[in-house]
Amino acid sequence: MITLSEPRRLSAYEEGVGDLRELINQDGILIALIGKVHLALPANMEHSLRPLVGQKVAILRTDLPHREYIFRVLSQEVEPSK
């Protein structure tokens, strides 16, 4: 069992980036373990994020009324050609 530290809530236009290690639904809040950070997210994001566990993701909080959070999968970095 994982002992959770206090989850962090993103401010508007703050982004969390890292490997999505686990999702835990705790008391109606979704806790996303991204790298070493525990992010508190709306529980309704679980269905969208669950398939991304194990991948590197970026989650951005916005101030948009109907898109409070935007997320994307980050592909592996490609080295620029020389």
C-alpha cells in the first residue's frame, strides 16, 4: 500500500509533467502519481487518464470554464539532426 503525501493542486496555467505511475480515487478526488508528485485532480478525469498509466504525460490546468484541465501524452524526445 502506498502512503500518500499531501496532494498538490495545480494553479491556473501550471503544468505537471512526468511518468504517470498510478491513479488513486480517494474521497472523490483523483490522485495522479506523476513522477514524485501527487496531483489532486477531478475524479471525472480517471476514465481518460487510466489508459495512460505508464506513459509520460503533461497535465495543464487552465481557466477555461469547460476545460479546466488539458492533458497530452509526451512522445520520446527526438534528437535534432546535425
